[in-house]
Amino acid sequence: MTGLRGERAAEVIVRHTDGRETRGSGYLVRAGVVLTAAHVVRLATRVTVRFEADRPAQWSAPARVLWSDARADAALLALDAADPGGEGDADGADGAGGARRSARRVRAARFAAVRERDAGLRSSALGFPFFKRRDDADGLTSYRDSCHARGEIAPLADRREGTLELRVQEPERDPDPDRSPWEGMSGSAVWAHGRIVGVVSLHRREEGLGTLTVSRADRWAAAADEAGREALRAVGVTAALPPAAPRWREPRLLLWSGTGAVLLALTAWFATARLTAQPPLHFRVTGSCDKPGTRLLNASSGFTPGGRYTNEIRSPDGKLFPLGTRQSNIVTDSGSLTWQWTCARTDKPGTYQARVTDETTHRQTGWVPFTVAPYAPYACAFREENGLWYAGLSGTTTLPLPPPTGGTSMDDVAEAQCLLQRLGFDLGQGNVDGWYGERTRQAVVALQQQAGATADGLIGPATWRLLRTRSPQGAG
């Protein structure tokens, strides 16, 4: 019996009739035959299948479509065995040559059906999605690394469409909102209990970043024509596939002795008891961000006392905050968390989500929402002191704006905006918002030109003095 093997997962590189080059995933299901999704090779003028990219055993070969069904979104590719080495091939190396010879002797993968019942089915897939794109060491080229997606199939979901719903760990990042982070994962074989039950077909953003649609193998033969059924039979796919089930449930392995059955039952009981002994994780955010400086706290329990936890926060646009990082801290002796969030004007208004992982047990909470409300606008409260004008938001006379480090100093920016308004400069609809935008820069340039100073749009000690001492008369 064989299961998912990394060296048999393939990158499917496709040149289309319109000249585009796209990528998908696939799996070597038997000698010379790769399984993938039909839409991956649709309108293809050239298909190259590559294995073990940038590894000693890398090899590749051109392929042709052996069978494809758009409705089922599944396809079989036949590798060109006569090819001495495809594009990017490394057959000159012993490792690659050995890998190619081994590929001709691979053990055929087995397929299974998914029974529709109220029970999850643990599954996995190996492919090359967009969010696994990495930069090479030279910084000039990039590649896609492998993604081993592990999760659970919900057998009763998507029954009307006739597909399967695979729920996996969400990607750590979403590089481009206009593209699915799972782009390129299509065609990867989905495994359950050592058998292939389908291929990844689609990611729908509206279902979340952790849900993939799977074309189910037990529907392919029924949808195929006679030639397609013949091609499918050759790789072991028929209309009557056995159900995906643990190996111990196969008939030839059910000849257990009474003692063996008892030991199995005891082992399962102890494993269940251990899992149920762990208290459930509880985490929610308390408080609300309705003004800067407010601190949100949490109510939590069930985490490993004295262990570590990892905190992730997702901003309203779906990206990890801040800057895609995770933050780690220590669980208290009572099993609660020290998690907190300080509200700041730099926070984008909207609904944020927090998720916590217990690093000891590797259990996770769900995404817990909390809201950052739009803050009240800045109010200018002018006063004159020792010949200098102040707006009540900042007393600086030297701080450079915008900050050269690229950070934010919103109260200082708002102070400058108030003083610009006092002098009669138009800041547009944004008015005093604490952001050093283009209208603010243009107003600073106009002030500097009026005063005969260097008009660079930057605020330093000299421009602060102009802002705090200049008279409104003549401002434009």
C-alpha cells in the first residue's frame, strides 16, 4: 500500500494558445501518467511536468492530455517517455536519472470514494500555490515551494454541486487580493487513508481562505465517455470505488484475534481520554476601540499553564497585522493569556480578527473579531504663548515631518495641519486628519514659497517656526 509521496507531486507548467504561461499541480499516479485538474491544461499548446524542482533528483518531461473532462475538472496527462530531458531537466546528474528510472517503476496509486455521512474525513494534498512563492538568493528570480495542506473533508457539504469541501489551515499570507493565494494548487491529488479521493479544483474567496473545492474521484467514470472510462480504468478509477477507510477496516486485515481487538479498543479509549481531559480553549476580546489609547483586554482559559502562545491578528483587509508577523508570549499559571491591544489613530477602522495558538498542544482558537471604530476628528484649540501659536495637539518645534523613518506621528501632523488652516491654507476634504498627505505637502510648499524658504514640502525647525509665528494675512 502506498500513500502521498513528495517525489511524485508535480508542477504542471502550461503554455496556452494566447501565449500565457500558467502553473498548476499534479501527481504521478502510475508510471508515465500524471493526474491533474482539467482547467489547468485547458487550451494548452505545451505542457511540461516537473518533479523535485531545484533538488538533486529534479527531472521534467513534456506531456500530452490523455483524458480531460471540464465538468468533472479532472484530467490525465501522459508523459513523453522518449524525451531525453525536458525544459529545466537535470538528467545529466545521477540523481535525476535515477529519479526518472524510478518514476518508470512507480507503484500505482489507489483511489477511493467518499461516503456521505456525518463524519469528517482527514485528508491531505501536496501542491504549489501562489502564496508559497519565494525569492531566490539572487533576488532576481522566484519559485514556488511545496505546500502540504492537511485538513478534513466535510462529506455532506456541496452535495448539490457534487464536489467535496476540504477545510485546511488558512495561508499565513494573502499576497494579492485580486488573486487567490491557492492559485496553482489546482490539480493536486487529495488523499484520505492512503487513497486518492479527488483533486483540488477551486478556491472560492467567499468561503474563506481555508476552504478548497475538490473534484471527487468517485464521479469521474460516470461522467466520462467510453474512451475516458478506458483511460480511467487503466489508472484504477472505476464507477464503483471502495470507500476511503482506515487500513484496519480492509477485509483482509479484519482477522484480528480477540486479544488484538481488545488492545486496539483500549488504545483508542486511552487516546480519547487524553484528548477529552484537555479543557477547551476559550478566548474573546473585551472592550472597544472608540478612542486612541484605549486598551483592549481578553477573557481566556484552557491554555497550558506556563507554556507559550502565539497571537495572530488579521486587519480589515484580510492581511496579517502588523506587517504579517506573529507575536508570542507566556500563558499565566491559571491558563489564561496576557493578550492585549492598545488602540491607536494609525489603526484602520473596521473589524479585526485575532487567533491564538497554544504552542504546547498546538491547538488553536477560531478567529475572534473585535472592532476599531472611526475616531473623533481632531479639534484645533488655538492659543498664543510667548509669541508662538499652538493648536493644543503637539508642542514640538523641531520634529521633522513626515518622519524620516517612515513611522507615524499623527498628533504632530495634526498640529501642523491646524496651524496651516489658521494661516488660511486649504487642506481639502480631509482637513485635519493626522495624515501627511499630498494636500498637506502642497500647503507646506506654498507656505515655504511665501516666506522665501526652500520649498521642499518637508517640515523641520525652520518651517515649524513659520507655522507658529507667521500671521494669517496674505496667506493663499
